[in-house]
Amino acid sequence: MRIYRPSRAQGAIVWMHGGGFVMGDLDTEHAWAVRLADGAGAVVISVDYRLAPEHRFPAALDDTYAVLTWASEHAAELGIDPERIAVGGHSAGAGLAAAVALRARDQQGPRIRFQLLNQPGLDDRQQTWSARHFTDTPWMTRDKVTAAWRHYLGSTPASPYAAPARATDLSGLPPAYIATAEFCPNRDEEIGYALRLLEAGVSVELHQWPGTFHGSQAILSAEISQRQLAELAAALRRALAE
């Protein structure tokens, strides 16, 4: 893991990179982690979880949960309030964050203050309207999504800890901020997950970004990417301060 510490911080976020469970590392997430730490005034703990297909589910989840547990146990060392720890990420990393929140709830693990989910990968079934119609968008095709889930799951049947959209009970989870991209295969599963959280009594802020595609926020020079990052940082800052 890599820790980003702003000059003043009262909380932290355990942050997971994207890459479909098979790509990405601390360096690919570096620019966003720096901006998130500065913008939110939070310690960002970026997780270099093990990747599929060499390490299939639940390796990445176990790594992420281990870092969350470490952060909770070492809050004083990090200079943060142990009651102000969030989880979040991009794409597959955001899906891991949602899964960690489920696991922490079910196993009475560390208390999670907030979920910051940017375009999360939540459902291996690909049955939504957006999954069936946005099959060849920039940086993300239906074949790539299928391959990512196949590499991650192998022959293991998907569980809610792998694909959080499969969870039947979403009550008792931390409040969430969910951001979606207009032209993204995952869009409708993300919106559906937000609605189900609301139905379960979980507070949710849902932001649908028009004209964007999956991963387009990586183009940091784009005005809408800068707004996306500012929104994510502001949402985290509010959640850790409340």
C-alpha cells in the first residue's frame, strides 16, 4: 500500500485502483490519489491488491479487507479518528470497496464511515440495458467486461462479496456516493444498486455524469474530469467531517 498524507487530516479512505481486477497498480492511481488527498483533506491509503487471473477471488478482497483492518488498528499512528475511515475506488476497485463494506457489516469488522464509489463494477451477469447496448464504448467493451469477470472468478460461482449487486440485503451499510458515466456498460447496475441502497434505508448521493464514458476521468485535463474529481473530494470531505 501507499499512504498519502495531507498537512491536516481527520479521517482516511482505503482506496482501490481500477483495471478490471487484472490491471492497474499504485502508480496508475497516483495522480488521482494525490488530488483526492489534497482535495478532501484525508489520508488516502492506496491498496496494491493482488491481481487476477494469477490471484482470483477472494485474493483482492482479502488484501483490501486486511488494509482496512490495519488502518483501523493503526488510526493513532496515522493521526486520524478511527471512526472516520471510508472505503472507495474506481471501477473494479469501487466494486471491491462495496464488497468490503458488505464483509465488514457481516463479520462485525471495522466500522466504515462512508463508501466513495466511482463507476463501480458490481454485477457479473451483464443483464442490464446499458450492459446490452453499450458494448463497444471507449476503453471498455462487453468482451473486456466478460473477460475481467472470468479472470477474477474462475470457476467459482459469484457471491455478493465478489459481485455486490447479488447481495439480497443491503441494510446497515455505510452511506454512499455513487458516480456513473453516461456511456458505460456498468451504468444501470450502478444506478440500480444506488436505488436498492436507498430502499434499504442507506443514505446515497448519486451523480450521473453526462457525456462521459467508463474511465474518462483519467483524462485529467478535461474540464468534466476536473469537476468529477472535485465532486468526489467534496463528498469525502463532507462525510468525514459530519
